[in-house]
Amino acid sequence: MRAIWLVLCAVVVVAVSGAAMGGAPAAAQDVPAFDNLLPDNTVFYASVRNLPDATAKVKLTGGYKIFEQLNLIERLAPPDKYAELQKLYGTFIEPLGAICRGEVAVAAMDFELEAGGAPKLVVLIDVRESENAFNDYLEKTIFPLLDEQGIKPETQEAAGVKVTKIALAPADGKEVFYAVKDGVLMISPRFDTLSDVLANTGPGPAKAMLPSNTLYANVKKSVGPADLMVYVNFGAYLQKALEEDEEAAAMLGEFGFDKLRAVGLGTKIGADGSGTTVLRLATEGEPSGWLGMVARAGGPFKSLKRMPASTGFYAAVNAGSIEELYKQFMQIIQKLSETSGGMDFDDFAQGIEAFEEALGMSLEDDVLPAFGCPRRSASRPWRS
């Protein structure tokens, strides 16, 4: 039973990550708007726009080539288990390459788990060109394995669509539900979550969907179109935590982090394997503190133009004046020491002075000004 559960988990994980899949990129097609199937309060959303295309480009990157040369799986796997792992990969994982021919996404509607409950998450896979391959995979690979363990798939209905349930361990709540509608395969460990997503695909009263969320819309606009996009909305959880811890709220407030509501990340990979990753922080209202200084430090990444074509790694920081950041950091520490009763600022300042004395230079007068023009950062918040 445990082996079956691990195999099915591996199938879902690989379907989402695509790290082990190969094959030529899928033909050009309209990508289904997966985010339109999700409620506006979705707390996590990650999407690979075209899995085969992204996988093919990842294999051109230097990081993948190093990983391939290291051959970690063969090195780390026990000698007597490597052949078994290869067989499992060929049987259960490799065939997924013929199924995941377009977009693949995973979403979570809540971070908090009910006692003994499964997470409110759903995996979405574009199978418009591979639904037959998916059915063959179930009939020839998964169902025979389940049958050996005496597990019989059951069917029920949600929003007028047939939903298949696989009860791996009902007593432990280990169940998997899946359905296919409009060429989208939906998989979830919860029937209610899958039912809600299915209900969003049909006609009915207007609903607030994820694209209508201002934070998500800003993140998507800033990082897309990207091969990989990740969106995390933790605003409600952060506010709750700060309400329960006044000291932490004061500290984060000084730095401006109390206004953070969401974070987004987008990665684009070029045809030659070169990649660009953009990180965006979304705040409620005008950013303040350190975050406000970073937000006001705009400007293009001019240094990129000076990098040779053979550059393997490039990072930029858009953080304004490092001297000003240092001064504000010292002011914040001093204020916190006066209000929170925590660290003694005089002791902290003496530690800085001892370091400068050992260095033979002043951080504020000698070291930081030597950096010249403000450094640049790929992390920049905005108003929402």
C-alpha cells in the first residue's frame, strides 16, 4: 500500500515539476486559462506554461549539464536498488511525457490543514492533445497495480462531470480524485476542492476568480509571460501572526515588511539555455521603511549590457543607496532597542566600532561609499 501511495505521489510531483521529462516541445496551441478556474483567494499558484518546451530549454542550461555529469541518482542509490529505480521510472514516470504536452499547474486554496484532513490543493494538466494517452496510462499501468492490492476505483459526479475516486487508505484520509473536463485533467486529494474547481468551468452566477485579485494581477503583469510563474499570497496569515505578536509586528513594521501581502516569481529560459528570473513583492499601500527605499530605487539594469555573451551567472540589485540603507538600518535598530526592550543599541554600536577598528576603516565613511553608484536588485515592491 505504501508503495502505491509513493508511486502516485511521484506521478503527481513529476507531472508538476517536469524535471525528469523529455521529448520535443508540443505544437503551438492556446494555453488554457487555468487561473480562471481558481477562486480569487487562492493562496498559492505555480504554473509551467508549456512543460515539454520548458524541459527542453532547461536541459540546455549549465546547471542541468552539471547535474547530468554528476549523475547523483546513480551515485546515491544503493547498487541493488538502482536497476529497480530505473524500472519504476520507465514504467510510471517516463510515460507521463506523452501526457503532459502543454501547461501544468498546481494551486492551493488554503495553507491551514484541518485535523487529519488533506490539503486544499489541485493539480491542473492540459490534456487536450493527450487525453487518450492518459486513459491508456491508467488502464495499462495504474489500474492493474491497484487491482493487485484490491483497490477498485469508484465514480461519482460533481458539477455534472464524472469524478473518479481512488481510496488508497480511507482510514488515513489518503484518497485521490480526478476528472477531465474541456481537455483539462484535474487531480486533488479532496472531493470538495475538485468539485469547486469543476463548478468554475460551467455557466452560472459571476464569481470572483484569481485574475480579479489585484495582487495576483500585478504579479502576473510584472513577471509574465514566463516559462515558470509562482504566486504566493500570505497576507491574511501574516496579519493574523502580527496580531498575536506585538513585538514582531513592531519590528517588521519598522522595516516595512508588515505591509507585505504577496510575492511572485517568474523565470524565462531562452532557446540557448540562458535564463532570467524576476522576483516581485506586493505590498498593501505605500511601502515604508527599508522596503520603501527599495521600491523607490528604480532604473534599468545597465550593467547587463557590459556582460560578455559567455557569462554563466548574472545578478543585479536595485536597492538604491547602500549608504542610506545602512543609516536607516542603524536607526531602526536604535528605535527597536528603545521600544521593545530587546537588544541594547549601545552594545550593538560598540560591536560595529570594534569591527571597524579591526578593519581599519569606517563602514559609513570609507567602505560603503567605495561601492560608487547604487547597487541594483531584481526585487522591487509596488503599491496595490
